[in-house]
Amino acid sequence: MENNQDILKDLNPEQKKAAEHTNGPLLIVAGAGTGKTTVITRRIAHLMMDKAVKGNEIL
């Protein structure tokens, strides 16, 4: 399995900040093709790998 830095390495600074956000919910608003789905999936991976959050605890 990849480590967290590998998961976040392709994100731009704004995307990385959103993916690393852990203090409550996060609203991501952006135009088409800007990487929203990528940020969300990387955020989930970050929560599971670095913060030991279980998949069934993520809504």
C-alpha cells in the first residue's frame, strides 16, 4: 500500500490542503474538471491511513 505522501504528491497546494483537512466537514466547490473527486478520494485515503478512521465511519 502506498504511504500518505505518495497519495498526496500529485495534488496542487489547494487540493492538498483540502485532502489533509481533518477538523470536521469540508465543502469543496469548484468547476468541472478541477479535481474534486480526486481530492475527495485522497482525503478518504488520508483519513484511513494517517488518522486510523475506519471506512464505515466516513460519510
